[in-house]
Amino acid sequence: MNQLAQARHLRKNMTEAERLLWRHLRAHRLCGEKFRRQHPIGPYIVDFMHCGARVVIEADGGHHNGRASEAARDAWFQHRGHTVLRFWNNEILQNVDGVLEVISATVSQTTRPLSPNPSPSGSGEAKHLGFS
């Protein structure tokens, strides 16, 4: 199964904790921010992602407990400038408001707004971002 097909499969078969979290993240419900679910990045598919802030959110069950592959996966994301947040499924189910607070705080700390003041030459932030 290719990665896009796998992501579609995962979207259709989310855990109870993932469904609960998605109800709060979808459609800009958390502070007006846009999140993606079961989003492919490089060789991985993450549970949730805020692309602008580069925040990866993982909902983990007991089968993830301390596996070396999870540490390698987190290191891969961190090396590429992503922040990884991991929550246990029972933590999401029992304290979704606390989980949402952590996510919201992390996204707001890592989101970099465009400069409101254009540069004197008129090139401003757009040139820095690769736009002409």
C-alpha cells in the first residue's frame, strides 16, 4: 500500500482518542488554526499536523511505549525543524482540555507571523520567503 493510500486508510480507522482530538482540531476549531490529520511527511504519516507552526501531534497507545523506532522518528522530525508532541490515548480521553491547552500554547509559540512592516526597498518578507 502506498503512503497516500495508507494515510486514507488511517483516516477511516482512527482510534477513539484520535477521533476525540480531531473533533477539537478540525475546521479551525482550536484558536482558528488549521490542522491536518493522518498527514504524510517524508517517510512517515503523522496523526495530526499544524503545517505553519511545524507541530506534529501523535496520539499513542500502549504499543508505542518506549520503542526505539519512535525515538528515531521524533529525531527525524526535530532535525527538520518540527516540534513533536506525544500524548497517551488515555490522557486525551481523560483530559482533552489539558491536551488542547498544550497544543494551543505550542502552536502559538512556534508560529511566526509575517512582518507587518514592509522593508524600505519594498521587497519585504515576500522575497525572504522565495516569492518575487
